[in-house]
Amino acid sequence: MKTRHPTVLGKALEKILGRPEIVREAKARIALKHWEDIVGCILSKKSAPDRYSRGVLWVSVSSSLWVQELQLRKKELLASLNERSGENLFQDIRFRVQNIAKDISRKESED
């Protein structure tokens, strides 16, 4: 399977759209489609990316126990997200406890 180059695509889109923030948002969304690969199977069932804004990823988490686990892995997660996006898009991750079961099924039905 060929490796995709989001940086090349991003530069092309940036020229076409003339708005780099839209390109950053699109690249972030593409990287977040790999959430299970980034956090692992167990954590992906306990958490879900909620939104991305100005370098900050907001993540819904099922309980404070899992928030603590994700906090401990925060640097690793940021590195993995930035690697997936092809640039340093993710500056911080903020976690909040929220019932994610229906949020995940809602987001899957939107895709």
C-alpha cells in the first residue's frame, strides 16, 4: 500500500482555497480517522475525538479512570497524531468525561 503525503496535498489545497486553517482542519480530521490505531483497541472503545480547534484536540472519555490513562500517554498521542497528519498540527489534547457510546454511533452514522 502506498504511503500518502498529506503535506503535499495540504499545500495544493492551501493554494486553491487560500485559507490555511481549512487545510489544517481537514488534515486533522484525516488523522483522527485513525483514532483506534493511535490509542489502541481498548482506549478507542473508552474515548472518541470530539473536535479540533486551533491546535487543540478535544476528546470525550467514558470515565475519569480512562482520562488519567490518556493523560499519562498525552505526549505519545500528540507525537502519533502529528506524525499521521504530516505536520505539527496538534499542540494539546484536552479530555472530558462524557458518555461516548451514543456519540460514537452518531459519528459513525454521519460518515
